[in-house]
Amino acid sequence: MSTTATPHLPGSRPGTVLVPQGALVRGPAFIVDTFLCSLVAAVILGGQAPLTRIILVTLAVEFVYFAALEGFLGTTLGKRLFGLRVVRAADGRPCGPLAAVVRTALRLVDNIFFSLPGITAIVQSPRRQRLGDRAAKTLVVSEVPEQLLKVFGGLNRSGAVDPDEMAKRLNGLADQHQAMAVPSVIVGPSGEVGPGITAAEEALRVAVVEEVVPCPFCDEPMSEHEIVCRHCDHYVNQVSAHGETDDLAPVPQLYSEDRNLRFDALWRLVFAGDEDSLEAVCKAVPAWPRADRLLAVHAFSEVADPRPVAFLEFMDRDPDAAVRALAREVHERLSSEA
């Protein structure tokens, strides 16, 4: 059975991505953390204590434990043991104290009835978010090599869809046909635009032809062939679904006619952080169209990693004034945060 594709955020190391994890991985980590909190509560209580006091002290210890560790370290002892960390769903950065407090407070809801609400929310969410994650806009992820996902089909967004899942999707679209019967336009195979089919029929066509994944910034649907979200204008690092990306030698892809492959190679080489990779990028990118050069700079405007600084310094010498201004702005932000 094939899996429904989900967006994968770039990892902190080149060639890796952050993959949301479900209850099977998060469960053991939660058990470890809960056990540690119970030990601390037992030490605080000392000997025997009323049940109400035991519950209150344990909840207080858990709140401080999860909020503090996830807020300032991005992980807990249990999560670290299983290679998990908590990040912002929008960009993969550490969740921060405020989000950690929100998701910790919602544990009171997620964990009632033997964690049934939380587990149900995780199973039903394409990004494996419990209720606390949705409220805080966070993900619990692990860092996985991209090539490993490709071997097991984890990034294959255009592969065969499970027949049962496809039937559910098509039935749902059919039920919405009347409500969505709004005239639209479609782009033909040669690029022509003309009067089109209804929005529901277009959605049905997209569902059959390709996997539609949500933008990690605004959650609006994106085609696998898009690298800039049409709704929020963010660059999204989508790896080619056809398995054509060679992790070890992406330099030739800087000259590919496929825009997705060019930007995927740019992302990998800039984050490789070595002189040869930077030289290859600086040699190829000046030949790109102005719009692509602007996007190449904008692609790093949301990251918190200082490795793109050298590339931005190079783009500050671009012949186009708009590219230079954007490169200078992004460079100053990254330099100030480094």
C-alpha cells in the first residue's frame, strides 16, 4: 500500500529532511518522559500522600519538564533517545518557548482516556499532529537521509495511489461537485488558457494525475511541479518525484531544463558549505533568468542557518539591482542571527 505524500522540511544537515513521526515512534518517547516525571514527583512528595496531591504534583512536574525542555532545547530526554525533536510546522525551526507552553497545556486534552484524543488526532493528520501540535503549529520530527526515503518511496509523490484511498478521494470530490460548480480556467498541455471545467472537475483531474500536497507555510494545496506557492509566494524545496536527483553529484542539475532539479541542486550545494560546491553554484546561477535568480536568493530568506551567507555575498554582486538588494537584506538578517 502506498502512502500519502507529506511535505518534508530540509534538515539541518545537507541531504536530510525532517519527517513527521506518528504514535508508534512518539509513544515510547512519551513513556520514557512520563516515567522520569513520575520519579521526580515521587522525590518531591517523599512518602505517602493523598491521591489528589499526587496527581497535581505530577501534572506540575510534567508541565515544567515538557515546556522547559521543548521550549529551550527543542526536545526532551525521551524524544532525544528516539531521535525526535519539536519544530515549527512552517519552517522547521525550533518551536520556541511560547509554542512549547501551548502544546504542553493541550496535553491535558490529548492524554485523557489513555491518550485516545491525541492518538486519534495523530492518525488522522497527514503531518502526524496531535491537538497540541495543531494549536501550537508544531511538528514532532526526526531527521532522515533523503536518499533513504527515496529507496523506500517516501518521496514518490507521483506513484500509484492505493485503490481504496483513491476511491475515498474521488467519492469525496463527487459529493462536493455541486458546491464547487464554479467556472474556472485550465492550462492545456501546450500552455494555452481557455474556458475550463468546473473547479470540482479540475480537482478530480488533479487527484487522478498527481499527488497534491499542502504548502508547509499556509497549508494550501500545491502540485508536485510547483516550487513557489501560488497562495503565499514562499519557496518550497520539493525534491523531484521521479528519482532523478543524485545526492552525491548534483552539480549538472544546476544546468537542467527542469526548474525543480535546478533549485534542488542549488539547495543541496549551498548547504554543503564547501568551496567546490559554492564555486559550482556561483558559476551556474548568473546564467539563470532574472526571476530565477531572485527566487534563488528568496529561497534562503526563511532559514536560520548561516551557511547560505557566502552564496548571498556572491549574489550581492549580481548585475540586477533587485537581486542585489534582496541578497543584501537576507544576508544582513542571517548575519545578525548567526
